[in-house]
Amino acid sequence: MQNLALAPHACDAARSRGRRFAEAPAPTRSDFQRDRDRIVHSSAFRRLVYKTQVFVNHEGDLFRTRLTHSLEVAQLGRSIARSLRLDEDLVEAICLAHDLGHTPFGHAGQDALNACMQPHGGFEHNLQSLRVVDRLEERYPAFDGLNLTFETREGILKHCSRANAELLEEREPGGVARRFLQGSQPSLEAQLCNLADAIAYNAHDVDDGVRSGLITMAQLCDAVPLFARYHEATLAEHPQLSMPLAERRLLYESIRRMLSDQVYDVIDATQQRIAQARPCSADEVRAQPGPLVGFSDNMRQQSLQLKQFLFRNLYRHAQVMETMEGARRMVDELFAAYMVEPERMKPRFVQRALSAETLSQRARVVADFIAGMTDRYAAREHERLTGLRLLG
Ligand code: MG
């Protein structure tokens, strides 16, 4: 049944382009709710709890992991979706799945694996998230993967190189890769997840960064006007928060205000763009020359400043880089070891590697295995194979 609470330009589960393998509808849940539930029950989702966002898991218990990051993205996504009358279940499904393809050790792990895979077609984490839900999860008797709807898969494949888009298009003509070849847009729900991701990590990395001691609020106030504004407003309203022991409340209140304002900005700016473009269906959204979900120009500029600050001062901090150097080495050495001795992987990967006809096919199996590892599993495997302990 058509969902009348949705805006006409939203994705409606009742009009989904469907699943790759036909399935009878569920009696009580929409197809997007069902996608979300499948993602939550997948093993790739559970593994996110031990995967690095910025800080490696053993560095502290209270820093974000890929799992808590994904939950925060889903929370922001849902709340904006409700205001824009988009499909909340679809937004939640895409947000919860968006990082399923991430390697252990965050971007260092991804860069290392991509470097190892250069002769074999490279490694892209968005494409890997799609591989996880399309092929790597083994939970159903009749097919590989989770057999998600087109709309969820469209949102999961956030970026894709032209070469990979051509390969995907060959296997699935007119499917989720088509838009990268013709330059069209994804649904509003998918656009929203991209933005919710950025809003979430900018905010929680400020929080984790300050609590880790690698960056300070004073530094943020100096270099990031977006943060300085809310910090100042908070102190003006609650002068008692300038006391040393109140620092944490000051940090949280400043971040909370910053988050709320970004959310309101996205809702306003997006509503304006939708009012101008007047798309009457999700397909009319896809045919637009650019995305409709986004910040106002002013907020985009300020959010970019914050992102650049975090890049320079947190992600490239000497202490983070040192840990990441060890992580890079582990991924490199794991890759080299399994390429020589694929039988040292888990049985189902051994079987795939041994039936590979080319070196690149074998490398893809090794990349799938490594990408699925949690940080600590990768560290243990590395120690088992090399006798070296590089982390913790
Ligand atoms: Mg993310």
C-alpha cells in the first residue's frame, strides 16, 4: 500500500524496484524495514564494534567505533528524514550499512589494502560495503548476500570509480552503478545518509579528539568559527561551565548546539532546494543535475573548515599516525602472507582462493577476508603469521 505520510519525492517501499531474487512480501514489515533488519542481523554489522573509526579499539573504551558511529549516523539520518517526510526505514537501513565494507584500522587499513590491490583492480570501501550485502554474507539457503532492495543498495554504493561502475553495469545492466556512468543522482534518502555521515563524524571526532587530549577546545575556538560560536554562546548562558571540572559539560553542550544547528540548516536548505526543483517522484529526484539534500552555502563553508581542522590536527596527529603506521604494516604483511599461503585463511575463503583462476581473483578473495576482519582479529592473525606484535 502506498504510504501517504511520505512526500511525493520520497522513496516508497510499495514502489520499490525490488530485490535481485524475488521474495514474497513480509506480512508486517515494509521492504525497507526488512532490509534494515537484515543488516542489523548480519555478521558484518556485529563486527563494526571492533573496527576503528579514528582511534584503535584498545586505545580507550569510550571512543567511537564503526558501530557507534553507524548508530549515530542512523539517528541523525532518521531525525532529518522525518522532518523532510522521507522514508525513515530506508534512511536507517542505508546509514547502518554504509560502513560495512570498511577494513580494520580505519583509513590506514583501507589505504594499505587499496595499495596491495592496485594490480588487481584496487579496493574501494563503498564498493566493498555493496559486496558484503550482495555476496559475502552467507545467511540464506537460496542466494549469497542479504538480497536487499535496489534503493538500499543504491544508497550503500555512495562512490564508485568509473572502471568499477562499468564492471558492475555489465553484471547488472541499469542497476546501482548506472548513475556513475550517466552522472545522475541517488534518491533523497541516499543523499541524506551521505550528509548525516559527515555531520556525525565531524561532531563525534571533536568529542573523541578533545577527550583523548590530542586536540583542545582552545585550539578549536581559535581555528574553527563554527565551534567557537557555540562554545561562546554556551559560556555566556552558563558561566559556571568555565570551571575546570565542568569542561566536559561545556564540550558536550557546544557540540550539541553545533549538531542541532547543522541539522536545522540541512532541513531548511533542502526544503528550499526541493521547493525550487519540485520533483514529483523519486525518479525525478534522480534526474536532477545535482543533489538536493545539503547545507546552505554558509554552513557548508563552515563545516568544511571544521573538517579541515580535524584532518590536520587529529587524523594527521603524530600519535594517530604512529598507530596507523603499524596498522598499515599489518595489512600489508597479512596480504602478502595469504597471497603466498591462501590455505592459512578461514576455510570458506581457502575454498574460494583455491578455485580462483587468476592471481587477481585470488587477490580479491584475500582482500575480502582482510576487509572483514576486526582490528583485534587482524592483529592476532598478524602475530600468528609473523610472530610480531605491533599493537597493544
Ligand atoms: Mg561513515
